[in-house]
Amino acid sequence: MAILRLLLELFLLGSAWKPLSCLDLLMTTDICPQIPDNGSAPLIVNVHVFVSNVFDVDILQYTVSSSMLLKMSWFDPKLSWHENTYPRNFITLSSDLLWTPDLTIQEALWVDWREQSPRARISREGFVELYAALTTRTNCDFELLRFPSDKSDCSISFYAFSNTAEELRFHPHAVNEIVSVKREYTVRGLKAQVPHQQLVPCFQVTLSLENTAVKTTMALVVPGVAVLLADVCGSLLPLKATERISYKVTLLLSYLVFHSSLVQALPSSSSCSPLLISYFTLLLILLSLSTMETVLMYGLLARGNFSPKISPNPAPRQEGLDTTNAGPRYEEPQRTTEEQRKTWVEAMDHIFLLTYVAIIGCSQIIFVIVWVWWECKSDPPPAKNIPHGGKPKI
Ligand SMILES: *[C@@H]1O[C@H](CO)[C@@H](O)[C@H](O)[C@H]1NC(C)=O
């Protein structure tokens, strides 16, 4: 009798350990929940996207970090119950026990879902409500042509790859819940839509970002213009003063240091690079031109001074050696040629200053015109010709 019982127990244990296929489970219990059936029409899942923060906009890396809360709700008549069987109006269940849409973000570098299996709230009628909070860092193609007053649209696309568009459709709504205002980039608009012609159910949240430009204007534009003005003022120093050369060279050197740090601070791109880079390069060219002019004019003057024919420098020594030896006779024509040369060089310097100011004025006006009117179309993305959507073909 005992042997018989042992055999029976062993048999039962063996049958319990036998792996059951999911289909068996599906037939007997509800461990493998499937998407609620809606006949020939797809199941409608309403999604409310509450965007609570956009906390890091990195233009050098082309990424945006944001945190949001998804409220998904759908109707599953199979989950309803009668008042007589269970008196409560709502129950909560772990989402592992239910079918839930599994979402993948296309642009994400990383996603952090706050809870792996959040609890779902089910009403007696079979209405399911599920909240999922996430933080994500996504890629965004910023339009930086007009940096630092740039505006860009960044989209975050959610795909449910385990269902087809015939089974499931999203109805998304975006809700702006951003309360922090202390940001360099502010969110000017927020919308959610379903892209057309998708084979996989999906919805897209678009953030419209705008740069407030305060930091960049303070840190880049103001010093750049200040250096240019200082250079113009430096040109007013007399040409003979050696301070003018050292002033200009110091200015050029400091601008070079500023320029290299600025180029590192600005992002680059294959198309539509920031206009500001061209502007600062133009400033660099103008400053070098002005420094070269000062050196050249100073050189011309000095040449005149040291040249043996017209130079007055050897003359005093000759004068000192033999004062009676017709010194004053040569002095007169020498002085006049020297003065002529001096006035000529000074006139040239004056003309250069006027031209320089005119060039600066014109270049600023041209830059403003280009800034306002220039349109730049980014190159089409490499995948432009491939129809959008579809499961990844591995
Ligand atoms: C089923 O499909 C119809 C038609 O598209 C839709 O109006 C209805 O809301 C859907 N039902 C569910 C439960 O999604």
C-alpha cells in the first residue's frame, strides 16, 4: 500500500514538473495574457503623456533628457465582474498578470522605467488604467543655424513591437506639466500624434525647444564685439607710439585664445553649422588685418628712420663729429623727405582706419541680413528613402 502511494506521488510530481506549453496555460489559466480582442477593429489605447521635466539639453552631444509619466487606459470586457460576485468597484493588479503594451523608444540612448511592473487599476466594467513613469535621454537633431536663438523640435517615438497595427492603435494626448523655469532651453510647445503609414502601433511626442540665449550672448557675443571695438580704438593711437603694436598684438592674442575656446563650445554639424562660427572667424580675420596693417605701417616708418640715405639717426652723429662740415645743408632736404614720408604713411594709416571702420560696419550689416534671411535645409537623413516603420529586419 505504501509503495503504491509512493508511486502515485512520484507520478504526480513528475507531471507537475513537466514544462507546460504557454498554449496549455492559456487554455486552462490566464497566465499568458493576450491583447484584448476587438473583433476586426484594433484595440484603442488612450495614452496621456504628462511631461514633467526637460532637464538636460546637450547641444554638443545632440541629446535631450526628459522625464514623463504615461497614463495608458483601455477597455477589456473580459476583466469585468458582476457586483454580486465581488462588491468592490475597483481592484489593483500587478501588470504582470495583464496584457500591457510594451513600449520601445526609437530615439533613446537609455530609458529608465521607474517600476518594472507597475500596478494597474481595473474598474468593474473592465476599464484598465496603467501608469508608467520614465526618464529617458534621447537623440535630437537640433537646428543650430541661428544658435544662440535657435528653436528645435525633438520627437520621442514610442513603438509597441509585439503587436501589429491591426491589433492595436494609440490615441495619444500630451499634457505639459513642466513647472521649472530655470533653464537655458525652455519648452515652448508640446504635442503628441500618431505618425502616418505605420506597420507597428506607435505614437510620437514632440517637444518644441527654444534657447533663451542669455548665457551665450553674455559669454560669447559681448566679448567678441568688445574686442573689435577695442581694436578700432587702438587704431586711434599715434602710429609712432610703440604701445600701439603691443596693444594690437595683445588684443589679437587674447582673441585667439577666446576663439579657440569658443569653437570648442559651439557644436558642429554636417550641414547648417551655426552662423556664429562664421561671424567669429570673420572677426578674427578683421583683427589680424588690422594688426598686420599696424606692423606694416610701423615698419615703413622705421625703415624711413633707419635708411642711411634719408635717416636722421646717423646725421646727429655726423653732426657731433664735425659740426662745421655742411651739416645744416643736408639737414633741410632730408627733413622734408622724411616728413613727407611720415605724413604719407600717416595718411595711409588714416585711410586704412576709415576703410577698416567701413568694412566692419558693412560686415555687421551683411551678417544681420544673412542672419535674418538665410534659410538652410539640412541634408536628408540616410534612411529617408526607406519607408518608415516596420519591424526591424534582423
Ligand atoms: C473597438 O473598435 C472600435 C472601432 O474602431 C472602437 O470604436 C472601439 O473603441 C474599440 N473598442 C476597444 C475596446 O478598444
